Amino acid sequence: MSTSIKLFTFAAPSTFYKLSGYLIPWLYCLSIAVGLTALYVGFFIAPTDATQGEAYRIIFVHVPAAWMSMVLYLVMAMWAAIGWAFNARLAYMVARAIAPTGAIFTFLALWTGAFWGKPTWGTWWVWDARLTSELILLFLYLGYMALVESIDDVRRGDKAGALLALIGVVNVPIIYFSVRWWSTLHQGATISMTAAPKMASTMLTAMLLMTIAFWAYAFAVVFMRTRAIILEREKNMGWVQFLSQQNKRKKQ
């Protein structure tokens, strides 16, 4: 009984608002520090690729961005499903807050992929299975955001968005396994849980550091956006009005 009460307290928007406010500055600092380290290792320490030359270095941004685009969609769908199943207000808010960040990482993956594809494949874009499914992922993010914002009733919008998010989950394994299921221009996975990495240790270090930086950035931005949604939705609650009065006093 006590455990469930603690979980319920932690899931309260007021508790999340306070806790995330402490974490955001640290997450931004972590993102900047680790991100700069990753860029330094990737662009100045990692060796030149024997086949692709210097052009391959876009991998240190492209691959982590692609990972983030898929994982964030799954996380968004998970929170939307939790909100739908348990009528949890905060879960719906977090799902809405994740969508723009996921869309940004998806766009970044497509954009850096185009810059990598030009010197490697000789073209900016091909209707490759992985590229096409990644583009569909961007449309799913945009569709989710458009759907939830187009419905005036917040609860109905949350539920409709949750349904779309859950349907779109099927696209994530298609992106991941597309290089195995179809003949594509993309190379196979260079990092596997069951095999040794197929790249130099410095390359792998730079890629993993950038992934950590992206995760820290994603947490920080999602927390900030969730806090804004909380203030908007909970504006009639006593704790929000008290917070607003405190902020007014500070400005005076």
C-alpha cells in the first residue's frame, strides 16, 4: 500500500514539476560537455575510414540521431498507452512533450543521412527501404502532433493521439530490420549485442558519447516542455496559482 502511494505521489504533476526543475540545468550541462567531447573524439581522434575517407565522420551525428528517433517514438507510444490505460494525466503530457523532440531527431537523421549519401552513393536521396521507413516515422511524429492539437477536447485529443502512436509502433522494427529484410544501400549493423563491434574503439567511443549527449538533451527538452504543458493544464490548481504569485513577487 505504501509503495503504491509513493508511486502515485511521484506521478503527480506538481511533484514532477518540482523534481524536473532541479534536473534540467544538470542535463543541459551534461549534454554540452559530453557532446563536445564526442565531436572532438569523432572529428579529430578517430581514424580516417579506409573506404569512405573523411565523409564517414557524419556517422557520429547521424547514427545516434537515428537511434534516438526510433527509441523516442517507442517511449512516446509507451507513455501514451499508460495514459490511455490508467487515465494518467502526466503520462499524456509526457507523450505530447516527447513528440517534437522525436521529430527533430528524425529530421536530423534524414538530413545528415542525405549529406552522407551524396559522397557515398552519389545522390542526396534514394527510395531505400530504411530511408523511406525513416521518412514515414517523421510523418508519424508530425501526424501525432497535428492530431492532438486539432482536437479541442484535451482528453479526446490525448486518446486519439495514443491510438495513432500505438499503430505507428509497427514502423520502428521495419526501420531497424529493413537492411535484413530487403536489399538496401544501407550497410548492416556495426554494433550488435551478440557480436564484437565492427569499428575502431575510438569510433565506437565517439558514437556512444554522442548518444549520451543526445539522451541528456532529450531529457532536458522533454522535461521543459512537460513543465510548460503542466502549467497550461493545471492553471486552476492551487499549487500553480501559488507558484504564479511567487513569480510575480520576485519580479516586483
